[in-house]
Amino acid sequence: MVRAMGGASEAADSKLQSPLLTPLQPTAGGHGAGKQLESILNDESVPWVHRICAATMVEMRMLVPLAAPAVLVYMINYLMSMSTRIFSDHLGTRARRRFPRQHRHPVLRLRPHGSYLHDHKVLFCFPNKNVLPVLGMGSAVEMLCGQAYGANKLDMLGIYMQRSTVLLMATGVPITVLYVFSRPILILLGESPEIARAAAIYVHGLIPQIFAYAANFPIQKFLQAQSIIAPSAYISAATLVVHLVLSYLVVYQFGLGLLGASFMLSTSWWIIAFSDLPEFLKLSLASAVMLYLETWYFQILVLIAGLLKDPEMVLASLAVCMTISEWVLMIPLGFYAATSVRVSNELGAGNPKSAAFSVVVVTMLSFVLSVIISVVILLCSDYISYIYTDGENVAVAVSKMTPLLALTIILNGIQPVLSGVAVGCGWQAFVAYVNIGYYYAVGIPLGFLLGFYFDLGAVGIWSGMIGGTLMPTVILVWVTLRTDWNKEVADAMKRLQRWEGNTPLLAGQE
């Protein structure tokens, strides 16, 4: 009977220790397909062309199940924000049609004509962008968990996730203060009191979203490092359906307007979220700076554009183009996530050639898709703006900017993937310095010069943005081509040993 009880206890322990979710790859990056890829690349007895073809097939078998759900998650999550923009835009259009200007609610009494979208570009500088410090602070866990999983140091995954969650929750506090005082901040930046008041109402409903991001992001990256992406895709898809239905009811049926739209976006993110620390903080801060500076660079250009002649038309056309650009960017961001996982897994597993080859395959795939999408946008240039607004003048302005939009999409097809390499290797600080230098020392002055001095308007502003984006992309390509992957493997091993206290946590379990 004692033996039977012992057997039952062992069975219960085994059941408790079995994973609830199974990774796409049964073992860490150094075994299975990852080991096969390294073996193919090292086999010099096979002709080079045959090796590349065989390695590409192996890499695609690992990449597609990882990247496809990641792209889907990014696009669905962005659709939640974009649908809120569209609801808000049409809310303003309805108000203008139903009420004379003097009888409108103060929140809707903005500019007398044109789309509501360009007014709300100021609003969306806050909800979509100021949460990026939270995401940036969390991207350190992306690299650390990926390398730990690749090295089969599984106990460290939970530790990294816990540390990241603590830091992100703390980061959400100052962002909340910024949201609370958004109205005086916008007035200080030169926006009209009416727009600042509308922005403040919208932003206050997004305060819960900050902490939803902080809770969701570490969990998502914890699973992503183990190639577990499908659950996030299922949860995001279901949440999007709920979000669209509830947003329609809250905005139009219950009449809660902007506050209701923003509060529903926060609620949707909470649905997703619920389904040695100084060194970690250093990595996290570098990641936050990398994302924060990149995104605020675009928002500063939008604020500058508001000073041009006919600012309503300029902001409306920029808002449409930036919304399209950001939505398409979700595809490269999915590849960014896949690249970070693949590179960090292979570095942690000690496979330098596999890490380098994965970078080449993902970058080429993302680049080809971006070119295809750019061609489609160019073919639809006269009609694409009607998704967001029904203004004919806006459609003409957007049509003139689509060549620049297409070029931006192509550049964005490369840079995020290489940023994923930076995260996987731990180069966040370097990328942050590059962004500071070229975005703010080149892009903004160039946009200001072309837009105002040469009187190119929105085209000049956007051209300056491209100039500031092009150089960091070229530098990332150059640095990636010159990377010593054997050194990166050694650095990954040192980093893992330092974080686990030089004690092999699983040594006694082999």
C-alpha cells in the first residue's frame, strides 16, 4: 500500500511539473532543428548552394510557425487601436452633421470643417506612444529569456519575467502622471485649449491600459521565448471581436463618446493581460529609450507639421499616411519578434552560424513582403484614404504622398528586423545612440528645412522623416554584416552565467 501511495505521489508530481503549453520546438534552440541547421551550415563537404537551400528549408520550418502568429498578434492588437481611431473619427463626423457648430458639445466643438482624424492625431500621440516606455523596458526580458531558453537554463525564465513585471509596473506610475496632466502639457506645446481638452478626456480613459501592458508584455515575451505564440493570437482575436462590439455600444448607443472609446481600449488590453535588478534595469532602460525616441520622433514631426500653411489638410493627410504606415509596420514587428527569439535562442545554444543565417532569411522575407505591400499601396493611392475619411481634398493630398509612404514601408521592412537582432544580441544601448543621433540631429532639422524653408509642406516633413530613418537602417545593416557571431555566443554565455550567479541551476537534474 505504501508503494502504491508512493507511485501515486510520483504520478501527481509528474503531472504538476508537466507544461500547460507545449513549445513549437520540443527542446531548446541548441537541439533538434537548431542543431540540424548548425550542422548543415558547418558541413563543407556539401556544395555551398546545396547547403544554403537545405538550411533555408530548415530555417523556414522554424521561422514560419513563429513569425506568422506573431504578425497576427501585432496586427490584431493594432487593429484595436485603429478601430478606436475610426470610431472617434466618425463620431466627430456625425456630430458635425447633426449639430450646428454653436450647439456642439465642447469635446466635439473643434475645427469647423474637415475630418475629425487630424484633430485626433494629437490625441493618439498619447495612447499609442507613451506606453512604449513600458514596452521598451520589457524588451530586455525578450533577449534574456530567449538566450536562457536556448541554453536550456529554464529556471531563469520565470525570474526574468518577474523582474520585468516589477519594473514595468513601476514605469507605469510616471506615465500615469503624464496622462493626468496631458491637458496643460498640450497647451504648453502650443495646441489649442479645445484640442487639449478633448485629448485629456480621451487620455484619462487610457490610464488602465498602461498597467494592462505592464502585466501582459512580460508574459507574452516569456511564452514567445519558448516559441509559444498561438495562445496570444487566439486571445487577441477573441478580444478584438469583443472590443469592436463593446466600442460600438459604448460610443454610439450609450453616448459616452471619446471617454468611452478610450476606456474600452483599456478594458480590452486588460482582457489580454489577465488571460540582479540594476543590470536588468540598465538593459530595460536602453530598450525603452530605443523605442521611445524612435516613436516620439514621428510625433514631433506631426507637431511641426501643425505649424505649416493649411495645417488641417496637412495633419489630415499625415494622419492617414502614418496610420497606414503603422498598420503595415505590424508585419515587420512580427518578424522582429521572431528574429529576437531565433537569434537569442541560437546564441544561447552556442550556434553562431544558425543565428547569422536566421537573420539573413528573416530580413529577406520581411523586405520582399514590404515591397509587395508598397506596390499595392501605390496602385490604390487614389482611394486608400477613404478607409479613414470621406474628404476628397484629403484623398488628393494622400495620393501625392503615397510614393514617400511606399518608400517608408520598404525601410520599415528592414529596420525592425535588424532591431530584433539588436534585442537578441543585447545591443539596445547602441541602437538608442544611433536613433538619437540621426532621428533628432538629421531627421527633424531636415524635415523642418524642407517643409518650411523650401516650402514643400507635408511632403518636406515626410522626406525629412525618411532621411532620419534611412541612416540608422544603413548603420544597422553595416553593423549586422560585420558582426562576429562567435563573440556574440561568448557574450551570451557570460551574460547567462552572471545572471544565474555562476551556479548551474539544472546541473543536478540532468
